[in-house]
Amino acid sequence: MNRFFDFTEKQIKFVAVLCATALILGGYLFVKSYALPAEDYSPLEIHVGEHEEALHGVFVLDPNTAPVDSLELLPGIGKVLADRIVEYRKNCRFEMEVDIISVNGIGPRMYERLKPYLKVRNW
């Protein structure tokens, strides 16, 4: 049948179907893992300008490594609180998400609003 391999036509069709299935499944898994948001995070509404529509998406930060401008996007956190978080983390590391309450100006009620958007990575 084939001058390079000694396969029957049925075996060649089987290998072709197997390769096509692997490509389709690999593409699906790639899109699922990189293009779709994770289910365990709630979306954060981000307002780009005064009259522009809000953007929705997954937004999770590590308070130990997040830059000031990203911290400012968190609900209830402005320039002053973002600067306080950065100053606090220079001296102390956040071990858990709840440690952000130690920052002056952030209390338990604000922590409840921030909790879905914080994830401390222990490396």
C-alpha cells in the first residue's frame, strides 16, 4: 500500500483518526487552561474612564509582589492605601491574606471586600 511503511489501509486510517483526535483534544485543553478564567475567582469590575464601560475579568493579586498601580485597582484601595501596603511589606511579609488588616486604614470590613482578589503565594 505505502512504499515507506508496511501498513494496511485500515491501520493508516486508524493512525490518522488517532492523530486528529489528539490534535483536537490538545487544542481544547490549551484553550481551556489559558483562555478561560478559573472558576474559583469572582470577576473584578474595572472602570477605564468616566464614561467608558466597565471591563470584567479575573484579577487576583499577591500583596507581597503586586505593584502600586495594580493595588489601586482593588475595591476601596486608593493611592494612599496602596502606598501603605507597599511600605508595610518592606518591613513585614504577608503570610496570609488576612494579614492585610495590619495595614493602617484596612479593617475587617474592607478585608471582606478585598478577600476574593488577594492570594498570598508562599514560595
